[in-house]
Amino acid sequence: MGEYGRRFGTPQFSVNVLAGKLVAINVLRGAPCGATWAAATRMIGRPANDAATRMGLEVQFFCSADPAGWDPLFGHSPVHFAGKVHRAAIEAALNR
């Protein structure tokens, strides 16, 4: 996340998995727009092996960034970038 990530951090989660499903998710750090918390509530009961993909999509649904703000350097809109960052964060939590 470059300078933004160094200054403000990136999303962080702690998760509990039981029988292959997410039974609890705690947002330790999320997006200022609130998309992280909104998406996290929809993750309970989902299969752990689908959690990363689903979190990325859910965050994009709730993201308030302008999807038309295409970044020519990265080739993605801020909404897509938010999805990728949250996907990586939930993967890290699941690996812990």
C-alpha cells in the first residue's frame, strides 16, 4: 500500500474457524469508510476456503470510493484495490 500503508496501516482481522467455516471475525483495523466492518458481518458462516475471495467482493460492494477513478499505474480502480487489500488481510488472518 505504499506510503499510505506505512502511515496508516492496512486492514487486519482475527478469525475463528470451526469445521471449516468462519464462526467469528474481529476487525482489528479497517477502512475509514466502514466497508471492512460491513463486509465482515457477511462472512460469518462462510467456508474458510472461500473467505478471501468473498471478503474481496463484499468490500467492493460496500466501498465508497469512486469506481471511475481508474489508476493508470496499477490498472485498477480504488474499489478493486480495496478488494485486493482486504483479500490479502483475510488470507493472513486465516494463515495465523
